[in-house]
Amino acid sequence: MEIVLPELGNIGSFRMLMYRGIGTNKNHIKYSSDPGDYGRGEYWTNSKEFAADYGEVLEKIIELENVYYIPKVELIKIIDKYQTCKMHLGSELRLKGAQALTDYYKNEKGVAALLTFGYETFDIYGICIFKD
């Protein structure tokens, strides 16, 4: 299968075999209330091992248009701006921030998902496919 990525910092087509962990593993339980670091949606990774930390691993070829391949520096800035990782704020405010981030990219930029590289760990891709 040919991997298709938008250019870094651009919106474009995406296709890659990805994994998602779902279940009762300790990390899944620990992060089950997480509103989403970079948006509200389904999170997938190209690392089967990373996905397994969250539970039973689903495997799927993700193929989407209008994916924004966000540079890590920009991602860190938006996470800070929308306060999605500020644990001391509590789940409600973090959820509100994650939804605002999602709304901005979906409604203002026409983006279906955010793609990152090197955010979770230095060598993996992650994608958040926004909820409808």
C-alpha cells in the first residue's frame, strides 16, 4: 500500500495503515476522560505497540481528504492556546477547549483531521479524525 501524506504545514490527501487501541488496559482507563489533546474525535496511530497501550487493537487503512499535517511546533501552540492538556483546569474546561479547537479547524479551515508526527513519541504518526 502506498502511503499518502499532505506536505507538512498543508492540507491534503492522507492514506496510511493505522491502529487504534480500545478496551480496558490501564492507559485506556487512565486517559478515558481525556477530551483530546488536539481535538474531539478518534485518535489513530501508525504504531501498533502504542495503540496496544490503550487496549484491543483495531487496524484500518485510513483514507481521507482535507487532512492538515500540522507541524509539531504549531501543535504545541494550539494545545496551549486551547488548554487541552492543562490538568488543573479539570475535565469540563479541557473538553470545552478541545471542542473549540475542533470547531476552529473543521469550520474555519475545512479540515477533517489533524495529522502529527513526533508528538506522542518521537517516531510515530498520530491522527485525530474529528467527530461530526
